[in-house]
Amino acid sequence: MPHTDGAKKTVYHRKGFGLKDQVQVELKKVYESDLIAELRQNGNMLTKNGITVRLAQAFGFCWGVDRAVSMAYETRKHFPDKNIWITNEIIHNPVVNKNLREMGINFISCDAQGRKDFAPIGNGDVVILPAFGASVAEMQLIEEKGCEIVDTTCPWVSRVWGRVAKYEQGDFTAVIHGKPNHEETIATSSRAKNYLIVRNLDEAKWVADYILNGQNDPSAEQEFVSRFAQSTSPGFSPSRHLERIGVANQTTMLKGETEQIGKLFENTMLAKYGPTHLQEHFLSPGDTICDATQERQDAMLEMVAEKLDFIIVIGGFNSSNTGHLQEIAEHRGFKSYHIDGPGCIGPGNTIAFKPLDSEGANESDLSRQDCFLPDGPVTIGITAGASTPDQVVAEVLQKLFALAAERKQAIH
């Protein structure tokens, strides 16, 4: 049964419409692959045309992504004649989002500054909230328009929101390990009265040093405000709002780094306030990294222990969890290529890929390498982010095998 919230009795659908069996045939046809199923049965390894591919033990679609995509397909079937909108990409995968557009599902457009235009949404339209969730302000705006809402927010994301709400109840500032412009972090921070977003351990160390040494230094505070201008809540005062903190995270970050950041701030507050008053100034973050994200990171760590010539990481260019898989490869000394699908390979022996530290997600931001496939036998590690369908992985493998066959013919 749908759930209603708010004065206008907005209808929320959070469990689909009981139509999963009806959409399952189409989902399998579009997103699953016989080749990948065969590989899984063969120990995730296949050799063909001089190329050996080794698939990570865990990769691709996770439960939360599968749930979100399935609910979007169910929504179209349940509301065949209604205008349906998605507040953002349902997940960070171009194939999935393209398929939804072809089904007549509309995507909210954004301007150059990333501001969303909700004006086209009409009273009575249906709005799908993506797996990353939506900000409080967005949800209020949609409710005011009298829309029905299909909420596909991943339960792991909702779990973080619960932790942030707990911090606010105790007047703690939420220090969020995440990317300030990522939809999930935007949604999470909107649920905190006071927040600070740190991208990585280096930024966290800078904040920790400020807490210990800079809170009585006006110049240090000015530097703080300038440095984190786009990463703090309105009216944020570092000297006041960093006295009581709790750590939260974007669920797709590197688990080890989130743990390091949590321990860093625990030790910082311990050094500043002493063990007797630690609980008054610091709340432990707990474990809020998505299980599927962790499984894929663990599988990547296993794969980089093998002998590989290079690694291909497949996923949307704006996918956080995919980028962190590439980060693991690069930090272990492997050449890696982050591609979003088979279109990045070719023509000829070329590959277009997103460099690890690149912020851009457009074709113009990609790097290109000729002769990326070396002569002779080659072993390639393959993994994919949690938003990548098996079919896309299979198409990449087929492209690689075809390229190897062409080179083999050219030699002979």
C-alpha cells in the first residue's frame, strides 16, 4: 500500500507495485548476459584470441541498483498514461538512463551551475527519487506540486540519514566523508543542521589540525572558511561548530578511508578534551559503507594481488564507487582504464578513458591512448561499478576479443 506524508497527503510508493515478475523478462533481456553467466561458472576467467580476462569475484549491479531500476520499470507499467519524472539519473549508468528515456520517462534538466529546473513538473505527475535519494528541499518542492512519489532511495543511504538526524538531535555537527557535488552527499547534508564535507583523509587531517591548533587564530579561521566554502552548511562557524562532531559518509566511498577519518577525529577530540569528556564531543560513525560497495572493493583488492598486464574498470564516468575501484588499481601500481562501455574501445587499437583524478564526465574530458593492447598474450583484469549491467561488461569483452582477432589476422 502507498504511504502518505505531509499536509497535502503526498502519496509515496516505497515498495514498488507488485509488478516485478512482469518487468523481469525485459530486465533480463536488456541487462543480463549469457557470456557473463558462463564466465562465472568458469571461475571468472576466459582466454580467447590471445587475451585472458579475469573478472573480479564481485562486480556490477548491486541489490540497491537492481531494486531502483526495477521500481522505475514498474512505475512506467503502473502509470502508462501519466507524466513520469526522475529528479536525477536513476543510477550512474548511461545505458540504463538511456533506456528509461526511451520508455518516456523524463529527466529533470540542469543548468550550467547544476541547478535543477522543476518547473515542467505538473500537478498529479509522478516523480521518481533515484537510488541516491533527494534533498529535503527537492522533496518539499515536489510535495507542494501535488505529485505522487516513487522513492527508490537505497536503504544504505537512508541509514546514513538516520545517523545524521541523530547527530542533529544531540547538537553535533555532521562531518561527512564524501564529494560535495555528488547527489547522495547533497541529499545527506540537507538533513543536517550543521555539516562539513571532507573529500578525503588529507582534508580531514587539515580540519583536525585546525581543531587542535587553529580555533583561536582568526587567520586560520578565515583560511578554513575560504577552503571549505562549498562544503559547509550556511553560517558555518568552525570555531563553534567543530566543538561537537560526528562522522558520516557517502556510502560509496573507500571504507578504509572512512574508517581512518573516523579514527582521526576520535583521536583529535580525545587529545583536545580528554577521555572523560570524549563522548560529549565525538560520536562514533559506525559502519555505513554499503555492503555491495565493500564487496566490490574487497574483490578488487583480491584481483590486484594477481599478475595482470592492466585493468579495465567499467562504469559511468560520474559513478563514485566505480572511481574508487580504479583508485585501488592505481594505488597498487596497475595501469588502469575507467571506461563507461564498449564505445570507448576503438577504432583500431585505441581506448578513451577517464583519468583517475579527472573531475569531468564528458567526452571532451577523456584521455586517449593508442596501442593500448600490447603484442602477444595479455592478461586483463576486469571489474565494474555497482551501477553497471552484466550486458555492458559482456559487450566490452566482446569488443576486446574482436580487436585481438583483428590484430591476429593482420599479423598473419
